[in-house]
Amino acid sequence: MKGILFTVIETGAIEQQASVCQLRKHDSCWDYGYNGKRMSGTAVWITGLPGSGKSTVANEVKNAYPHFVILRMDELRGIVTPKPTYSDSERDLVYRALVFLAKKLTELGHDVILDATGNIRMWRSLARELIPKYIEVYLRCSVRTCREREKERSDSFGAPRNIYKKGAEGWPVPGAGAPYEEPVHPELIIDTESISAEEAAKSIGKLLSELQ
């Protein structure tokens, strides 16, 4: 029959469903289940201290997998709280907004990278609870190295500059005045003091392939 894509045998009956790919020519037919609904996407939360290389690694993953959408916490914060105070309640609000945005995008079938420190474990746990295909990648790096990188980097990717200096002055900066709760059971740990951003992205790509 013309326009029919799938023939599904279920409980002895043959059901025919119309092609959804005709409506979205830019999508692959394999992105849809037998019920005609788009399959959920994957969310990769790249977490680590400021200066550990999150944005750089996220960009490398994006280069290898152009269909990924990068959600940067600092860009979201600039819209949600243009004059941030970095209070506990404000951080909680912005991180919950980030998780909700990632959840909705994955429900629409998009693969997402969360480029966010996520210094409190409960925010990352919330994402794991709400997003079926969730991967947590921890970029492990010493505070000392992160401080040096933060002073030298030319592109802050929207993050405030000199944050460790500000942390020493009393700002609630993770790793300097505010806690960073390391992941307990991340899907992947990458030591960015010994592994380049390109190698880190390859490790993430390998994990994505294994989990498909």
C-alpha cells in the first residue's frame, strides 16, 4: 500500500502505520519507533570544576557529532538571571531549569550535552531520574590546574572571568568557597590533566557507541 512504512505483527494481528518520515524528511526513519513517535534522545552531562575543560570537550564532541545540542549553564544563567547573585536558591532554580530543558529536548528526540559544573550532586541525580538516556561524564582535574587554566584561557564560553580570584575574595565558586560534590557512579571519568580534549571526546564517542 502506498505511503505505508511499517508492518507490525502484534498479538496475531497485522497493523499498518503511515510513514512519519514523509513529514520530517530531514530525520532518519530509524529515529522513530513502531508507534510513529520519535525515540528519546541522549543527554550527556559533562561535569567538573571550573577550568577542568568542560566547554572545550563539549565542543570536540559536537565536532564529531554535529547533531548534538550543547546547553551551556553560563549562557542559560545569562538569560534566567542576568544579574546573578550565585545564592544557593538561585543556583537551584537555574540548574532545575537546565535539567528541564534537557529533558524536553531529549523527549523530542534531540541528543544533548549539558556543559555545566553541577557542583551539587542532587541536580545531576535529578537529571538521571528524569531523563531515560542519561550519561554522566566527570572531568577530573586538580583545583591547582583548573586555576592555572582559568587564568590563561582566551575563551571563557560565557563564564565570568577570574572566578578563582573572585572565589578567594568570597564568591561562592565551586572549588574555592563552594563545595563540588564529585560524582559517585559516573558512566565515564576522564583525567583532563593527562588526556587532551580530543582524546576525551573520543572516549565519550566510544561510550555512546557502546550504549546504543
